[in-house]
Amino acid sequence: MENIGDQLARCPFSGKARTLTTEQYLTLAQISSEELKNINNVEYWYEKGLRSVSPFEKIDPVTGFIPPKSPITRLPVTHKAWDILASKLPELMRTNSVAEYLTQMPCLSAMALPQEFIYRASVIIGSAAHAYAYAENAYCQQTFHLTPSSAKAKERKLPISLEIPYQELTQRLNRSSPQALIYEFALYNWKFKAGSPSKFNCHNLTECLDNLELLVPIFGNEAERRFILSFFMTELLAGPCAGLIVEIFRCIESDDQDRLCSVLLEMCGHLKRCNLMLKSNIPLNENHRNYFNSPLWTKTVAPLWAGARHGEVGISGGASPFFIMFDNLIARDRYEGNLGHQIINKENNNPLSFTHRHFLNSIRKIKLPIYITESNNSRLHHAFLELCRLYNGDYGYHAIHRKIVMGYMLVGTACGRGNTNSGTLQWHDNNAVLQLDKAFEGSKQERDLGIDANQRTLKCQLIKSKKIGNKTKELVFDVKDKIFRIYPGDKVAVVPQNDSSQVDGILKIFKNYKFNNFKPSKWWHKFFHLNDINLDKYSPKYIIQTILTYGELSNFEPSNQQNISDIGKCINSLRPMSPRLYSISSSQHELEKNAELRLTIGLLEYQNQNQNNFGICSRYLFNLTEQETVNFSLISSNWNILLQKHKSLVMIAGGTGISPMMALLRNRLFLEKSNNILFFVTKDTSSFYYKDEIAQLLKLGNLSFHGAFTRNCQYEAEDLIFSKNDIRHLLIENKQLIIDKLKDGAYFFVCGRVGFGQTVRNTIQEITNISEPEMYSMIANGIYREELFTTHQETKLSVIDEIDVILNSDYFVIDNNVYDISKYKYEHPGGAELFLSATEEDYKRQHGNCPNVNNILKTLHVGRIKSRSMKNIAPRQCDFYYQLRDILKASCSSLKKFIATTNIQDKDANTIILYELAYMTLDVYLKPVILLVMNIDKTLDSKANTNTSIENSLSYLSIDKYDYDCYLERIKSLEPEQICYTWSTVKEAGSNILIAIRDITNFYLDHVTDKDIFEFVTEIKQECSLYFNKLYQN
């Protein structure tokens, strides 16, 4: 039998033996024989935590490791000075007087404090230590240009009023060295706001966090409150998981695999809520109501978490009970990276409370992954895989946290608002962002443990194929052996297959190739693994056939004359086709009841070179026969739909865009009161999908319906009335209904083709009179959601004129490929800046190996640049075009950079900056164009004024100089709340001018003849004058 030291001296993270301090050995000596007997019994330690009286040893069945009662807000009168320090910290930070105050503060001992006050004292002293370190580091860096690694910086020590209690609290908390932990920094650093209910409302995540504030804030800003309390909220929402882990232990003991599946899915539900909380309470979208200033976060919160003293490990969220609990459950055994070392260091030197530590340590003894592997139960395997995906997958908790931190750090760095760092990195490291991203990636890989959390490829059998339209089918798949949850808006990514006749035709060309010499590349090995395609026992010829089945063949042109030795390289050069996304039309209730998953598939047919062609994936799915299997993976939506019965849903669907709307309606079918409104536009009666089910919902009173056919057709059956119309006129006809629902706080959901979605958005803005920023705010806050898709007809137009690319502020070009970031830049604070840097010459060096950037680029790709043919254009006109193109490119480059990187907010707006930007609208964006047109006039009229001043530019455009001066004066006197609106107007004016020039130039280049060489110069001049006069007069 192991001795006590061998049994207990193991890291609860890795299970590996570690060296104990003298104080920790004293703790081990106090363990009872009963505790020693049950040292690895998770059920024992959980029950002990439930019975515990101490809030620091308590494990609550609802709140988990968070004490069910609010933390103590006051220390005994003997330590009132510490309470005063806690209340003054934000003001001391603002006035840069932390060091002065701490020097004068009396030195109090922590040894006489009653045990119940220890954690409050630790929060105050730890926060003060980090505040002092932050202030001193900033002072030394700005004054002496010192870094923490410099000799003088190493000599700095905490004031005596902090140093002594810091050491004493370390002894009282049974820690080997003074360090503040996330354990008390977040878990015991909260209180309910005055006037708010003293209970947690976990049904409304935003409201729950809004009712809380920090007990001991350091900066007192929203960035600090929201970021730190997000760790608290994570522990709160994951609280029931502690009891569920005990239930997992019991299921394994009794070999109850069905119950174990249910428990794992219940844990998945809690993890899903943690993920939603993180995305909604620390959003990346600057238009979201919860968004906080990213440079402010970079300047304050990020460096605050660095170590308080030289060589000290900073505060690490990875050392919180939430991460330890799930790491031990999935049996993580590698802690080799930077973040892993920080976690081990924290646990080795500063263990958690006695009961919590042993409970978390015993979770590892459950050995859940081993049990699941040995059970050979596919349902159990899928349930565990879902848990891993939500925790460590590409869209799981770790990925969301990583994206948020990296997004804010990237923006802070781009804005130049102070050096950035993290609690896991040293201060002012020039490569802090890259180091942190590398640390996140290492941590992710250490948690994979050979289980690919992103491998969600499911092999599902088609059990029913029902034609619901002329070229539309509803496919029903059997998922009875699969364990997962679906939510409205979720999609499946289908792995498409090429037509067998095309594959056979290519194989005939390769008939002389010796297939036995072929070996697939690592790329294809990975593809086969991720899609669960086992080819180990098949011939090389069959492997080649499989590669051709799944490969991208659009630009693959083999010939009979091809060198035989090159055929293998040619085949390996193919890349797998991108998965195609299809919205799920079934509900979770249907999934649980019938184990069926439904998709709505429209067959894409188009003309190309006078031949009928079909979409690769739609034809593949359309031609499936029952009992065939399909590979697809689940893609979670960002809809985050709140299904409260008092909230109205306004659904606007075009064609097969009805699919996710049916999922919404089916999910709300059992609500007593459902305020559902459906606008449905389709071609004709043969494309009226789900008409029987929609009619039934109307009878039940769960739906209000408005429909239109785009072709000359009318239909009427009971309450279903269609008329000849389009989506724009249908919405205008119901203008008052749209306005009323918007005022009532309804959610809007739009699904259809890209053009359909744009028409809907423009029409709603028109009839409700909401501005573009207000629409972005609706999108950011989930009030307005879009699920749009492209078809071949739309992608066929993806050859984009170079003038269009130059003038569109949302278009970015890399290697002649055009990317549209209009959506992405509003979901990620560093989005636009990221692509601005990606378009520079060092793109490949900076981002070429970044899979995140490359994957994002694939989703944003809209086409390639089309260079205009100038063969039939008059020489002088041709010269004008090239000059105008170059000038527009330079002007738009400036415009794009300002729009992408400048974010003026009410609270920090600067009228001088705005004045300069308004001035530059003319001087930078438009003046070069005006000068070019003036120069052309000069060649025609030798008496033309050649003065290039702004006054002459205004005169040339017939703009009164007095109006312009008055405009600048008005900007100088703007109130702060008016500045954001004015700035958006300035940007819009600059963009509109350039867009007008684009349209005029393109039109005249397409139609001009030698007899009408420079007529469009007048048009450009008129458009410039029009837009600027609008700007000044408004």
C-alpha cells in the first residue's frame, strides 16, 4: 500500500507526484483515517463538501464551488484600514497614488483574523498587490524604460504594509508563496448590486451578470467587471456539474450505460450555457450592448493579471475549479506548455481548499475515457465526444475564450494604446500576442488526448426521401445511434461527392498508370481519418477512385498525353471539396422522439456553355436512395434563440430558406402562447413547401402567415393566401405590422439567398426608418438574424471589376482574390485590421501559417478581380481611366484604413480628431480625383486655373467656401453625444462619393465613343458637388 505522502502528494491536474512543502505535509498529517480510506472516492468527498459548514470547503448542488451565500463585505473593526483600501483602490489608480497611499497605510497582521474573514482579506491584499505592481511597472516603463527583467525592476519590493500580511495570509491559506489566485480573485470577489434581487437568475445570463459587481474592484471600469465576473459566471453555470460527475461515477459502478449517456448530455447542456454566456457577456462585436472598449481592456485588465512581484506567476483562469474539474474528467495528462506550467505551478505551491482539492483529485480516478472505450457503445462515444467538443473543440469554451482574448489584444496592439500582456506572460513583451496564441494552441492540443473534439462527422442512413416541390426534397436520416442536441438555426456540413460518371471518365484516361505505385498524401490521410473512411484494406486504384470522388475537380484537366510519372503527383495535388451547409428543419423534440433528422434540399440547376449543369452537392443528395449513408458534421448556429413565449418571432423566408423556420416553429409548437409571424416568398405553387404543416399551425393558432409568389400565380386555401408579389412589396404591404413588432422587441430571422437577404434588410430599414448603425446593433444583439446562402447563379457573377474592388471599403484583395469582410468585421473587433495587414506584402510571412485566418478567408471569398479590357477605348480616355484608377486606389486605401481602425465612442470622442477627419474627407479622399478632372479641363482650356488649393477645389465644385467654413465650425462645437453620428456621416459621405465615381466611370467606359470622350467628367464633378453640399447642409 502507498504511504500517505505517496497517495496525497499528487497533482490533481496531471496525477503525477510532486514535492510538498513543510506546511502541506502538516496538512497531510491532519487527515483522518476515514478520509485516507476514501481518498480516491469522488462520492465521499462530494458528500463531505455538501455537509461542510465553511463556505471555503462547501460544495453546493446548484452553485458548485461558489458559496451559496454572498461573500463577507466587511472585516472586523481592527482591520477597517483594509476595507478603506478596498473602497479607494479605483480612485488611487486614477490619481496614480497607489504607492503613496500604501506607504502611509498602517501595517496590520493577518494572524489574528478569524477564519471566516481570511478570504476577504486575501482578496483585498492580493488586489492591492497587483494594483501596486501595475502602477510601478507602468511608472518604470514610462520613466526609465525599464522592463520587469531589468536589474532595477527586480529589486523592487511590495510596501511593508502589503508584504507582511501577504506573507501571513499565505501561511493561513496553507500556500507555499504569496500569490493571488483566480480562486478568490473571481469566486469570492463579487456582490449583488444595490437594489437588485439577491439571487441568481440563471435563466437570463445577461441580466444575471448585470446584477453583480466586484467586491474589490481595482480600476472600477466595465471591462474589469465584465471580464472577471465571466469566470464567476462560468463557475456558477457549471455548478451542477459537480453533482453530475458523482452521478457518472455511480453509473460506471453499476454499468448503467443508458443513464450515463443522459448524464453526459445534461453536462453538455450546462457547458452550452457557459459558452453562450461567454459570447454574450464578453462580445467581440462593437455594436453589442455588452461590448466594452477593447483598448481599455488591453491597457488595464490584461496587464493587471501579471505577477505582483518579480518571478511570480500571474493570475491564471486555468487554475479555477471549472477547468480542473473538466480536465480531470477527460483525463488530461499533459501540462507541458506555457499555460500548463502555470497551472501546475499554481497547484504545487498554492493548493485549493482541503475538500475541494481532494474532490477534484478524485475525479481523475473515475477514468471515464477508459470506460467509454472499453464499453464499445457508439451512443456513449458520441455523447462523450459532444462533451469534448463543447469544452475543447473549435467552437467550444476554450476556443471562445481564446478568440475573445486574442481579439481584444489584437485591437489593443493595432490601436497602439499601451503595451499588452497577460497574466501568463511577462510585462511588455514585444511578442506577447504571438506567444499567448501559441500558448492557447499548446493548451488545446494537450487536452485532445488523441480524441479529436472537432471530429463530428456522422455516418447517417437515409430512411425517407419525400418530394415536396418540383426540384425540392425533404430527406429524413436515421440518427438513433448518435447522441447530440440540435438548436434552431443549426446546420449540417455535408461532405459532397462527385458524379460517378465523371470519376469513371478520369480513371479511363489513367488506364495506363500503374496504380500499385500510388501512395496518398498526408493531407488525404487526414481527410479520410476525419471522415471515418477506412481504406487500409483497399487497393491503390480504389483509393485513387475515392480521392477523385471527394476531390475538387473543377480545375482538374487530365489528358491522355500526361506524363505517367506525374499522375500520382497530379492526383495528390487535389484538395477535398469544401463541405456544403444545409439548415436542419427538425426540432430537438423530433430528434428525441423519433431519432430522425430532417433536411430540405433544393436541386440546383443552371446553364453553362449551353449545357444543363447541376450543383455537385445538391445533385448528390437529390439522387440518394433510401438506405444509403451520408457523411456530415454538425455546425452550431449563432442564433442563440430565446424561446420565451412572450417574445414574438418574425420569420422571413425565401424558397428553401423555409427550412430553419420550420425548425423554429417546431421548437415553439408546445408553447401555450406563440407569437409567430411567417413571411414566405417562393416561385409558384410547386415550390410551396410544407403547406400542409403550415396550414395546421394556422389552425392551432401558433402562426400568422403572409405569402407571395414571384411568378404570375395565385393560391388560396382557407387562411393561406398567396398573391403575385415579391419580398419587398410584401413587407411594404405589412409595414405597420413590422414597425409594431420591432417596437415590441420581436426577434427577426431571415433565410434565403444572399440577394434576398439584402433586399429584406434594405426594405426593413426603409419602412422602419432605422439607420445603418441601428441595424448593426440589432444584428449584434441577436434581434435580427440572417442565414443566407449562395447559388451558382450568384457565384457565377464573382468576377469583380477592379474599380468595384477599389471603391468597396469591405473588399480586400490577396493574390487577385477578393474577400468581403462586411459581416466579419462586425463580429470581431480585430477583423478589419487583421485583413488590412493581410493585404500587405508580408501577408504570407505573418499569416500564411495561421489556420484561423486561412479558414476565415475561405468563407469570405467572393471572387477574383476582372481587369477591364481597354481595346475599344479612345487613347486619351484610356489614360484617364488608368490615372483615375490609381488615384482612387490611393484615396480608398486611406479611407479603408480609417474606417477599419477608427472607432469613436461617445465617452472618449475627441472633437479635434473628428475635425481633422472631416477635413480629410475632402483633402485625402476626394481632392486627388478633383485635381485629375481639373487637369483634364486644363488640357482643353488653357485659361483654366491651375491652383490646387482647397479653396479652388471647392470653387471648381461650385461649393461655397463660407458653407464649408461654417461646417468645420459646427464640428468644433459638437457635443460628445453628437460626435459618433457625425463621424459615421463623414465616413458615409466619403464612401458615397467614391461609389458614385465608380458607377459613373463604369457606365461611360462601357458606352462612350470617340465623339464623347470626356462627357463623364461633368458627371463626376456634379456627383462630388451633390454629396458635399448634402454633407454641409445637414
